[in-house]
Amino acid sequence: MSKFPLETIRHSTAHIMAAAVQQLFPGVKFDIGPSTDDGFYYDFDMEHRLTPEDLESIEDAMRKICNQKLAFEAVEMDRAEAQAILKAKDQTFKLERLADIPEGEKITFYRCGDFTDLCRGPHVEHSGQIAAFKLMSIAGSYFRGKETNPMLQRIYGTAFPSKQELHDYLQLIEEAKKRDHRKLGKELDLFSFSEMVGPGLVLWHPKGAFIRNVFENFWKQEHYKNGYDMINTPHIGRSDLWRTSGHLDFYKDSMYAPMKIDETDYYAKPMNCPFHIEIYKSKLRSYRELPLRWAELGTVYRYEKSGVLHGLLRVRGFTQDDAHIICTPEQIEDEIAEVLRFSLSIWDAFGFKEIKPYLATRPEKAVGEPERWEKAMVSLQKAVEKCGLKCEVDEGGGAFYGPKIDLKVKDAIGREWQTSTIQFDFNLPERFDMTYIGEDGQKHRPFMVHRALLGSIERFFGILVEHYAGAFPLWLTPEQARILPITERQHDYARNLLKELRGQGFRVELDVRSESVGSKIKDARNQRIPYMLIIGDREMENGNAAVRSRREGEMGELTIPAVIEKMRFEIEQKI
């Protein structure tokens, strides 16, 4: 166990990497080299175009630096001295970073051998304390992230306190590559993107659309069971709507350009909330009507820079599984507890068992009465306690318009994904003057809670593909079983079996190609088909099937009623 925090180890490794790059490529200019959640990176400007082969040479140079056990030394200096040193070395990017340091704030450099870097630290004591690292990839990066600035070369790496931890991480990365939803989406023919259509806009193929339809139907059924009503809203709205909601003041950069209709500007919606509020305001509301629980699978459009688009996980057009709870202050505690319970039950149905809530509290600048904030916070905390969960508290980390709970789920290989959000909103009810008539006959402001359960359908689908590595559970998969006759003699029996199983409601296909049964089995396995029903002469004579399960392997010869019972149980239990 290292005595240094992981962040310190990784930032120190970034310095060692920069020192190695300086040795190998004299004249290089440096920008920044921070630690990240997964490791570290450093940005460089140099004539040489880095290649994957260069990473091996840089790693070798880094190991030599580590073996020398060179001390990390902090050097404090005044601004004029720092400017002189950076100008002498022609480090133009570092000069700009120096200018970002406020007047009066301490200016420090850290020296490790021949490499000196403008840095606030901290670092390990010497380079020999860096035990395990790996350079991962090369990418382009604009200085300060602006496309008008010079393009730099970025090297990503990672570091850990021990070689075993690095080994485990690299194994996780390899497993993640196998599960990459973009790769599996193509292999399993689930979805695609088209430059002709536009980046970040998903084209759902029949199999992907089928899976989506199955879990959307489940989503709707569960919402109806739990007291929600479904609503639907338009894809565009007048500029006045977005001005009232505040989107045109605070969110315009993420909205698409307006379209002119009848001399009025209309915008593609980036969110569903204002439409739900307008439904609420379509008539005078009484406390007797509350709570209202309205849900919508509403497609929204947000402008994302092309550099951040990432398969289904970051897109420009996506469907939010939105819901809004509108209730009285007296109802809010029970409503929040129910929302959290419902969210956990849905994630459990999809096979996610490890779920952790994160609670974000009131920031320094916030709208809404302090009493409402306090009541909202108590409601969120009690809901977490009722569900028997432990949460991390992010003090002051809430949005200006209300506190929230974020749920993060762990997938099959231990990665954490931020998914559900339960978000109070004290801003929009004020902006839209939402009211209800209370028992006292007076107007009152309702509580409003935003709740995105899966987040977005597209992102959830990507997470689901990676969680199951494309091997969806039986209730979700588009093809639940495939019948594989060994020879043409069994074709008629196989067709009758196909008709019987489809008549029972199962999604079954028949492979009558002239390929060998081994080739058919391999193809079915590659397509992650849950059940293969292999039919030879014996199975045909007995009226049975030789069953191969994706989960359980060879199951031997089973009667058709036994196959039906087994599959039905697996579907009903969502195994």
C-alpha cells in the first residue's frame, strides 16, 4: 500500500513521462499534465508525429528515470523570475498558464532530474516511488479545448501503487474492449450511424429496435402499475417557452438554431420539462388532484461537439425517460421514497444489483426558500435510509434550483455508471408560476421533482450491451431460440416445431442452410442466441430436441414441453 494518494502517484507519473519525452524529442513544448479518474495525460507540441511505437520508447525512458530515484523538488519563485525562465525555454503554453495564476498566489515549479515544470504539486518524494505505469494511447487536443487554438499531441497513461493493481486494470480494459457497445452493435446488427444522416443521430436496426421496444414496453407497464400517467409532447416549441424556462439565457449553446414558422422562432426541444408544466397549467389545479406523476419517453435534441460524441453514450438526439412528480409539501417525503424504491426495482429487473446513491446539497447560490430546501433534503435522506442504502454526500454540489440524488450502478465488470437522477426544482415552478388551490382555498406553490430513471434510452442501451456483452437475457433478446436440423430429413419436423414455439409466443428462427451443424452452432453462438434446438433423426423420432443453452451448455435431449416450461420460467423471472 503506497503512502501517497493515487492522484499524487498519477500526477507524478505524468511529470516523469514529460521528462522522458523531453529526453527523446528535444525542443518539445509543454502544456498541462493532470491526473484523471483513469490515469493521467500530458499535452505536447512538437514536430515529430507520435506513433504507438513511440510509446514503448517513452516507457523505456520512464523506467530509467524511475530507476535513478530522482527527487521531486519544489522551487518557489516570483512571477518575473518564472516568466524569464519560461521565455528562455520558449515554453509559450506554460507562459499562458502562468498568466492564469492570480496575483499574490504562490508560484511553484517542480524539478525532477533535468525536467522542470510549472506545477502546484504535490508529488511523490522521488521517481523510484512510481511502481507501475502504462502508456495507453495518443490523441489530438486543442490548446485550452478551443478549436481556434493550436492542435497539440496528447499522451494518455495510467499508474497504480502496485504492479498487481495495474495488471488487474489492464485486464479490465481488455474485457471492456470486448464489450464495447460500438463493436457489438455492428457484430449483432443492432444500430448504426450515418454521415449522411448526421453524427450523433442513431439509426436503429430491426434487432436493436426490437430490444428497445421490449424494454420500453416493460418501462411503460411498470409505470402504469406504480401510479404514473403517460403524456406526449411536441419535438419543437416557440421561443417564448424557452425564454420563460431560462434555456435561451443559460442553455442556448446546447440548443440547435431556431426555425422560422409564421414569423416566430421555434426551437427543437433540449428538455421535456416546460411542456409538462404547460400541461399542468392547462387548467386550475386543486390539492385533491395531487400528486401528479407524469412520464414520457420524450426525444430531445442537444448540440454536442463532434469530439465528445461516443457511440450511444453521447449523442445529439436521444429519448429521455422523463417523469415529473408534482405534489404538495405534505406529500413530498412519501413521493421521494416511492420514486427511489421504484428506480431500484427497475434496475434490479435489468440485472444491475450494485447501486449507490450520491446526494448533492444546497450550493452557495441557490433559488427557492431555505425551508423548502431543508424539507427536500430531509425527504431525500429519509428515502435513502428507507431503502437501506448508504450514500455519499456532496456538500454544496446541488444545482442552483434544487438538491438531488444521483444513482450509480455497477456493471458486470465493476464499472460505475451514473444513471438515474431524482432532482428537485424550485426554479421552474417560480418561472412558470405553477400553483394549486389548497384546503384553505388559497393558491400555493407545488413541489416539482424531475426524475430520469434510465437516463436516456440510447445511453442505457449502450450500457446494457456492455453489461451483458451482447448476450441479452431471454426476455430481452430478439431471437430467443434457433432450431438447427442436422440434415434435410428433419426439415419438416423442424418447421412444425418452429410453428409450435412461435404459437407459444417465443421468438424462434429456423436455420435450414446446407452448412454443417457445427458451422450453424458457431454462427448461433456468435449471435449470442440463448437456446439452440438441434434436431437429428433420434430427436425427430422421439418428438424432442437436443438442447444447448448459452448459460448452461449441453442439456441433452429434452421434450418440447420441458423446453417451453424452462424458457417461460426464465422469461417470467427475468433471469
